Amino acid sequence: MEKFRRDSMWLGIVIGIVLPTVLFSLLFGLSKIFAPEGKEYLVKLSTILLISIFPNLFSLRYYLVKLKYDRTGRGILLVTFLFAIAYFLIFLNLIK
């Protein structure tokens, strides 16, 4: 646990990528397992992607407010913004 208590931009980037990826995998798997007959998923893929970004908000608050680790918080925020931009570009059909 001591590895996660340091002020590093790279640690923030790793945390910002790993948490949403794990949550997305869980939600996507559960959505396929519990999908009713005739449907491929229980919840739309765009909704799952948007929900999977939420853990970054909690980790961002933890590192910025409680631990006062600005560099780690900046890494998490950078990845969160990149995920949000990618979401809008893909699902709002801004890329054709």
C-alpha cells in the first residue's frame, strides 16, 4: 500500500487508467451475463463507459484533498479528461 502513497504523475496516470478499466470489465461482463433474451447487453455500452470513469473522481479527491499529492492528482485528472474527450468524439459522432 505504501507504493500508492507517493506524489508522482506516472502513478496518477496508472491509477487513472486501471480503475476505469477494471470497473468497465466488471460492468461489461455483468451486462452480458444478465442480459435478457433477445438483447445483447443489459445496459448500453455508452452508459457503461460513462459509469466506468466515476472511480477516478473518488481517487482524485483522495489524492488532492486528503493526501495533498498534486502530481498524482494531475495524472488522474489528465487521464479522466482524455477518457471524456474520447467518449464525446466516439459516441457523439464527432469523428466520421
